[in-house]
Amino acid sequence: MNRLRSLTIGTLLIFAPAIVARQGANSTKGAAQRLEVPNVRDQLKVLTDRLDLTAGQQPKVKAILQQLHGASQKLAQDVSLSHDQQLEKVRPLRLKANRQLREILNDDQKKKLDQYLAGPHSEMHGNLHGTPPPPAQQPQH
């Protein structure tokens, strides 16, 4: 009986590290699929640089970004939603913020925004796909 118990405990000790490592990898994978919400300050800087926002526009844009950030953060923390469900719920919030932003911009800035949004812009939306974001690029003027 003691040999059987020793054999069982020994087997558990051999496989325990592999089981713990696999569980850790699974929880990391699940965490990577969570919606990542970008920082308002960084978003404002990107928009200021890309659109040449004026000093008068910046506080208005910041308020829109803060509202979007708060709502997005709430969704990101809702563990009852899948990643796809989070994306589905955040899209209308982003569209609303886009409409509000366009009310503040002049025609030239709207064109710049359209050009910017036509390309990849993960610094504005965060991590949507559970993959690491690409390195930040300097804006081109």
C-alpha cells in the first residue's frame, strides 16, 4: 500500500509542473483575448499630431476620448463577454466618437482623419485581436 501511495505521489510530482504550466498558458491566452483599451493621453497626442488640432480643439477632443475610454474600459472589464462580443459592443461607441470628433474638425482635418483611418492605426483602438501591437511609428508631416 505504501508503494502504491509513493508511486502515485511521485507521478503527480513529475507531471504537476507541466499541468501548472499549461494552465498558466491557457489563462495568459484568455487574457490576451481581452479588449485592450488605449490611453487617452496617447490617443490625443496622435490625433493632435496627425490632424494638427488647435489648442481650442484639444480639450473637446480629449473629452470625447475620455468618454469613449470610460465606456470601453467598462466593456474590457466585463468578463461575461467574449472578445467578439466586446468588439461588437465597442464599435458603436467608436462610431459615435467619430461623429462627435468630426463636428469639431475643419474640412482639411476631416480629410487627414480619413487618410489616417484608411491605414492601420492600432494606437487609436488598442489590441483588438489579442496580438501585440506593432511598434509606434512617428507621424509623417
